[in-house]
Amino acid sequence: MPPARKPNTQRRAEAAAAALSGAGSEIEQKAAAARQARAAAVTAATIDQYRFVKAPFAGRVTKRYVSPGQFVTPNTAIADITQTDRVRLQANVADKDLGAIRVGAPVTARFAKNPNLTIDAKVTSVSPLADQATRTAIVETIVPNPGHRLFPGDSVTLDIAVSRRATAITVPASAIVQANGMDAVWVVRVEARKGKTIYYCTMHPEVTSDKPGKCRKCNMDLVPKTTGGNRKAHLVMVTTGASDGDRIEINSGLSDGDEVIYRGNTYLKDGDAVAGKQGTGNREQTHPMAM
């Protein structure tokens, strides 16, 4: 006896269920394919990023170590990059001059590649250690670099203002001579008839003496006269300080009002007569000068 046939509604339900199951499998397959495609895209994007190397700051490449297409590893040096928005200017300063340089002192920078280019700045640091071979230390200033006109390695000269005493006695550089390996200056002294130097008080000129001492009226030191007698050249040992190339600071050995000889002093001998008036020709009267 043949099997009983299923009702049409049941057959249609079973067919629909089978179709639904097949569609679900197809959806899962396509979802898996989509996930694989997304993973492949992420991997490709990650690999693509390896084609680019980005610096942590903006700058200029100053040296390249590898060529395009060369295989590199994470430890391979690729290039040197220098930030040039601000540049560091350095000068080697003799250790004997370091004591007069302070952070914040005015600086004028001049550049060999462009004599018309100057930059005004201030000292930002002074090295506390001097190079033992050169006896110099580094003085530094950091300046902005608009237009990136300055490059690493440019030759620069720094004119640095030094701190000095509020007032100081200075003489022309040509006044300094050497005597037994020491600095000295020829000065004009006025001698009385007996060959003694006349000393007087600058506040009370009527007070005079034939030897150093104090003024009996104001107790100021008496200083040698430079007028009114026999004018003779005398060599005075001095200690010098800072110099701007034209004038030299005198720390000791001269007094305010001393008349120094700064020209024609090559062949002078102690006691040579000096003619002419002070402050003219080859002589100059010393005075405190703001430095």
C-alpha cells in the first residue's frame, strides 16, 4: 500500500524552512568573507603606513643615511633632522673673560655669509667649564629664525656686552707697553727744581706736597701734578682689565687725572722731558669713564 502523501501546506512549510536554513548559511559565509575583507584592509593600511616615516617635530633633513628602496629595521638610522624655527648660536670665549659675561647680557650676532645680517639677542647660558686644551668655554644665545635664513654650521661672530664697574679708568690701547713681561704705562709727572714730584689735592689745589699723602683739609689722597713744573716721563706698572679693542680698563696703577703718553712712547726712558700741553698730541689725561 503506497505511503500517504503529506498535505501541500506541510510540504510548503518544510521547503520554506530548508530555504531559510540555506539563506542563513549563505549569510554567515558572506559575513565571514566581509570580516576577512575588513581584516585584510586593516592589514593593508598598516603595511601602507610603513611607507612613510614621520618626525616628531617639523624641521629640515641635514643628513640622509639610507637610499630609497633600501630595507631598514626599527633600529636603522634613516636621517638627521634639525629644527630651525629657533637656532642656537655659540661662541668660544677665553676663560679669562668669562667672569665678565652674565646671562641676559646683550649680544649682537654677525654672519660671514651675509655681512648685512645682524641679530640682537641676549646671552642664554654660559658654560661653567672651560676646555683644557683651548682654555675657552661656550657662551650661547637662542634666537628665532624667521624665514629660516640660518642653517646649522653657519659661521657666526657674537659681540657680547660684558659687565664692568660703573666707572673705570681707561686708556688708549696704544698706551700699554711691556716692562719685564708686565703691563706698564708712561705717565707725565711734574717735578720741582730738586727733582721731586709735586703732589696736590684735586679738591683743594692750594694744598701741595713733595710726597704722597692726605689733604689736610678733606683727607683725600694727594695726586701727582701734571702742570706747572718740569714735565718728565715716568713708567708706571699697571694691571689691566677688559678691553673693547680701542681702550683698555686700568684696574690699578693710575689715578684720576693722570696724564698718559700713548703715542711716541716706544723709545722713552724714565726721566725724559715731555714738552707740550696735556691732553693734546700724544698724551691724554685719564678720567673715570662709564663702561
